[in-house]
Amino acid sequence: MPAAGAGREGYTRGTTALQSRACSPPTALLPRRGAGPALVMDLIQSHLDLIYAYTAFFVAYLIGSVPFAVVFSRLFGLADPRSYGSGNPGATNVLRSGNKLAALLTLVFDALKGFVPTALVQYYAFDLGFEDTAIAFVGVAAFLGHLFPVFLRFQGGKGVATAAGVLLAYEPWLGVATLLVWVVVAAIFRYSSLASLVAAAFAPFFTLMFFDRPPVALGVCVMSLLLVWRHWQNIVKLLRGKESRIGEKSDASQHDGKHRRRRRVRKLHDDAAAVAASRHPHPPKGN
């Protein structure tokens, strides 16, 4: 039969063990060996991802700020597009100058400055650690660059071509569907502003219905709202029946054309008079 002292000692040892086990933290909560450097690396990587994202936003904004309408107008010797028509540095207003090549180049490069940064970020998203939210707002940053360009003192265009480029980079079929809406409305009514407004209304609908990318849908909604806001003067002109149609030359460009024709006629007249004078010199006067 065990002694009473031995029983008490066993009880004491058991109680002490239970107390120490209850007071000690769970092993799952204790940091494992080597976990410190891993946590530091994860923290550094998260900060690098944030730096990459902000850098992408800034670069996309700068690319979107390049005013190709002004650049090509100067290269082709045209008036500044901000000085005639709607005053908008965009392809539609450059077309009012009568130079179709300059307008086409403006359209293509305005679309590219939305497409290129968005497509590049989407292509390298895995390497850069970007998700759909970062991709969506890189496109929005390029669009904002066109609306508020740093190179034109934040007085930019309306962003239709740039938004189309962004949509094509998000989802090619989304861009194609939205462009198709623009083309149909423009072909029927001959109003670029009306076509842009209708396309801006359909773009978020297409994104939500056919593409399961909520951040991209948010970016498309932001661009559509800004595009409608930038067209408020066109909306007023449409309601009053004073909006210019596609291809219609502005008064300023027509006035410049008349001046150029007059100068050309005057130069031809002066050249003809000089040739006639050289062929029939005046006889010398007698003494």
C-alpha cells in the first residue's frame, strides 16, 4: 500500500505540471525558427509592390498627357486645335482643319497612349505583383492624363480615343463592342459627341454583363462618368441644335483657308506681273 507522503508528492508534481502547461503559450503562436527573415522579406515585397503600382500610375499619367493633337498640328503646319472649333485638342477637332491625315494620326496615337501602358501592366502583372485593381487604375491614370495634361497646364481633351485604347487593353472584345456602338451612332447621326456619349453609356453595361472583373468595371464606370462630364457643353449644343457634325470645317479654319487662297492668288498675280515686266521692259526715256 503506497505511503501517504508519496501520494501527496505525486499530486504536487501533477498539479505543478498542469499549471506550467496552462501558463505556457501554445506552440502554434510561438515564432518558428527562420520566420523572422521571411516576415521581413514579405514586408519589403509588399512595399515594393506599392511602389511599383504608384510608379505605373505616374508613368501612365505622363504618357496620357502627351498632346498629340497639338504635336501633329504643328508638324503639319496647322493652327493650334485649341484656337478653333470646340477648342478641344483631339482628333475630331483636328479634322475640322481639313487635314485628314493629321486627324487620323492624332486618333491613332491618342488611342495608343491609353492602350500601351494598360496593356504592358496587364502583361507583366504577375511579375509586378499587380491585381485587377492596379491594372484598372493604370488605365484610368492614362485617361486622366489626356483630360488634365501636365504639358498643357491641365487643359486637355475629352478622352474618347484614349478611353477606347484603355478598353481594348482591358478586354479586346469590350473595346470592339464599344467602338462598334460609336461607329453605328456616328454613321447614323454624324455627331461625334453623341456617339461618344452613347458609347460611354454602353461601356459599363458591357463590362458588367460579359466580363467578371469588378475592378475593371469600376475603372470603366469612372472613365464613362468623366467622359460624360467633359461633354456637357456638347450636350447643351446638341439640345439647341448647334453641334458641329463630323467633318464639318470650323469657321476659323474656313477663314484661314480663304486667307491662304487670297495670298496664293496675290502671289501668282505678282509673279505674272514680274514676268511680263521682264519680257517687255519700258523704253528708255529721251533726253
